[in-house]
Amino acid sequence: MVKVKNLTDKEYLYGHKACPGCGLGTIGRLALKILGERTIVALPASCMSTVTTQYPQMNYSVPSLTMAFAGTGAVLTGMSAGLKAQGITDVHVLGLAGDGGTADIGLQALSGAVERGDDFIYICYDNEAYMNTGVQRSSLTPIGANTTNSPSGTASYGEKKPKKNLFEIMIAHRIPYAATASSAYPYDFMNKMEKAKSIRGPRFIHIMCPCPTGWGFASDLTVEIGKLAVETGMWYLAEYENGKVRMNVISKTLKPVEEYLIKQRRFRHLTEDTIKLIREHRDSEWRIIRERWVLSKC
């Protein structure tokens, strides 16, 4: 178990320009504290690259590279191959990409890199829309969310499609290690990073990162919103390794989804009928989870 007193006091990501209340900087900071200075970071076009690489203030004290939106997986392959060719085995290759750059435009490159078995850690920080370019929907935007291109109004209640299950897509590759996490549960995230650090091959962590700006809540509520997502079953914490899934948090009774939805401007237009639709989708997903992962020996 990772303990705060054992963390290095060195900072490898600092001075970033993220919005107040954004968990993004915390995710990058803690990830690099676990991995250490022998790390190379790959960043596609994203919130992370925007707030950490604004010339002349480069906020990483480890090497970092910003590249094309769709290319994270391909660049991680190149970095991994370059280190291998030089016989360097003590450097971690880390990708930090958003939900759009991972589940949408970057999915092909990521799938290829995982299938090849390249040695890297990929973190998808999921704020459930293309926040960097104006809050457009992604395939990880949840049902009912209001975004600039899935607007709510008289003809629509917002996003109509359910959130893509990226965790299941990744474990379908039979990846050595995959996990879900949340910026509201830092110890859980750090422990998963510590485990990923000790494994070779492709490793993937999908972390929920509530966005005060795009979701519409006060910046001091980020941790509360993140915890409510887990407590209401709108997000789950799990790990996949050795062909098995383990749930890290199992609630016998989930809190009402309204407790999570009502605190966010992007959901405040919802009617009871739409909330019922969201509740039914959540319950359906959890029936599958309990049957497949919790109640079985997997």
C-alpha cells in the first residue's frame, strides 16, 4: 500500500494552468511521484497538454512530448521501441490523454499498441467531453448530459447514447493490467499506479476526472462529485489482471442517481422521465457487473 510519508518530496509536474478545482494536475502529479524521474511523458492535444506545456513555462521536470491528437498509442510504441533498441530498461513510458483522444480519435492507435504488447502505461483522464475545445460530446459523455453539440432543449434531453465501456474494451485485449480509478480516491489511484509500475507490457488506467467548468459545479466540490459518482454507481473502481476482474468498492445499496445529477449544471434540465432512463441504465449495468465480476469467482 502506498503511504503519503513514503512519497518523494520531489515534484515532476508543478505550476500548471488548469482550472480551479480540476483534478487533472493532481492525477499527473501523483502518477509521476509514483513512477519517478526516470519517466518520459507523451501528451496528445488535450487539456493536459494545454495547461502544462505553454511556452515558455514547461511544467514537467521529466521529458515530455506533445503530438497529434490521434497519435498517443503510436508515439508510446515509438518511445518503447527506442528504449528497447538502446537497452534501456529502467525508464517508464507514460501516456496522458483525455476521453476524446482515447476512446474516440485515439482508439485505433491505442488498440494497436496494446495488441503489439508494447511496454507503456496509458492513463485516460475522463472528464466526459472534449473540454479543451469547448465542451463537445465524446463517446464517454453519459446519457442526458448537456454539451455544445448534444444540447438540451425542446427537441432533445441532451446526450442520447450511453457512455462507452472503455474498461471492457481494454480488457478484451487481454492486457496485462487495466484499472478504473477516480481523482476523488487518490490512495486507490496511487496503489494502482504502484502496481502498474511493477508490471511489464501495456498497462491502462481509466480515471474519472470531474470538470468544474464543463460539468457546472463549484470548484470546491470536485472531490464530493467524484465520490458521489462511485456511491451512486455512475462510476466504479475495479482492476483487471491475470484474466480476472476485481471490484475495489462494492456497495450493497447504491445511492439515488439524483444525488449525483442534481449538483451539476449539465444535468439540471433533466425531467423525471429522463432521470428514470438514467437510473434504469445504471441498474442494468450493475446487474451485468454483479453477475459477471462480483458474484462469480472472477
